[in-house]
Amino acid sequence: MNHVHNPWFLTLRFLPLLQILLMKLILYLISLTLPLALWGQDSTLTYPKNQLKFNTFKVLDLYNPGFELGYERRINNYISVHIAGAKLTDLIIKPYDKYDGYRLTCELKYINKMHFEDVFVIPSFSFVQNKMEMTAVGVFARDTVKNWSKWTAETYSDTFSIQKTTWALNANASVLLPYHSFAVEYILGLGIKNRSVTHTDRLYPNDPFRPNRHNGEADAYLRAGAYYTFSMVMTLRVAYCF
């Protein structure tokens, strides 16, 4: 059977990626609707001076999960600064073996109050740095292979270690919904990211990595090299305000 022209085969190959995207979208939409009932009941009318924040989405991150805590300080009526640190760990979602690392985030915010509702819309710029080590399984081709149509016959799986450092500069838009001493913040953003990935402990270091045509984002987390790519921010933070 020719799998290339079989629509059912292509659907099955795309299914894992579609499930990941759908799960993230559903989780984001559910979390977005939860605080709506609180609007207008007893909201804080001024932007909180101090906020201690927990990033709920990073615990469920599919590629670099971790527990992130942050602190935000309002400098004046218009400017606020948020700093966060995360311990990268896979206690809930386990994308890799022997996964460890950290993430640092620094965000500069411009505070803008919406007059028709007790909610703040906040444009911001953020700098994010990740450094991690992990063990993963990848598919490689023997360096003697010149005809890439022989992938199936000439490839093998190898367990190897990965050292990765990334930094990203993002332009974000967030919404803060305060309620009594608490707040929920939704963040969306786009930016540019630099990845530097190295492999160690491989059987044949010169053999090329075989990309998965249907899950480019997962490949990017494993592929060795130093390069720039796009960065997308989609997350939710829960804050205690004081």
C-alpha cells in the first residue's frame, strides 16, 4: 500500500500533534471562562502593588514542564516589573528521562485600565532563558546513507543526552482579572527564540538526526545546532496580591 497517498494514514500520523494542540486549546479556554463569574463583584480597582504568582500552564508544558514562581512589583501608575524562576521537572508530564534545568523570566509591563470593566489589559516585553539537560530517544540514519528514500531500512534508535540553552524575546498582551486579594492573568505573545542544542553519549555522533515530518516542534527540542526560530507565549498565572 502506498502510504503517501492514503488519507487515513496521513490522518493517523497527524493525530498525536492534533491531540496536543486540541488539549492545550481546551485547557486554555476552560481556564479563561472560570473567572468570568467574578467580574464586577468585588474587584480591586487599582492595579496591585505586589503580586506573588504561580504559573499553572508551565506545570503541564508538553516539552519543558516545571514549577514556576514569580514576583511582580508595580513601580508607578503605569509601569510594573515581573521576575520569575522555574525549576524544570517532569513530575506530572514526562516528555524525557533524567530531565533537569531552570528557567528565568523578566517582564516589563505597561499598565492600562479598561473603563468598562474591572480588568486590566497589559502590553509587555519579556526575556526568557531556559537551560536544561535531559535524556531522550531519537532516530538516526547511518552516515553511509546517501539516498534519503532508504530511511526505513537504514535508520536506528539511540538513547542519548541533550544539553540545551535557549533565550527568547517576546512581545506580549495580557489580561489581569483581580478579585479581592487574588488575580488571574492570561498571557499571549510572539517573539524570537535562539536555541543551542548539543548531543552527547551517542553511538555514532556523525550520523544525521532523522526529522519527524509531522511534529516539527518536538523535533526542534531534540535537533542539535544553534539557530533562531519563532517563540509563542500562551500561559496563565494565578496571583496573590498585597
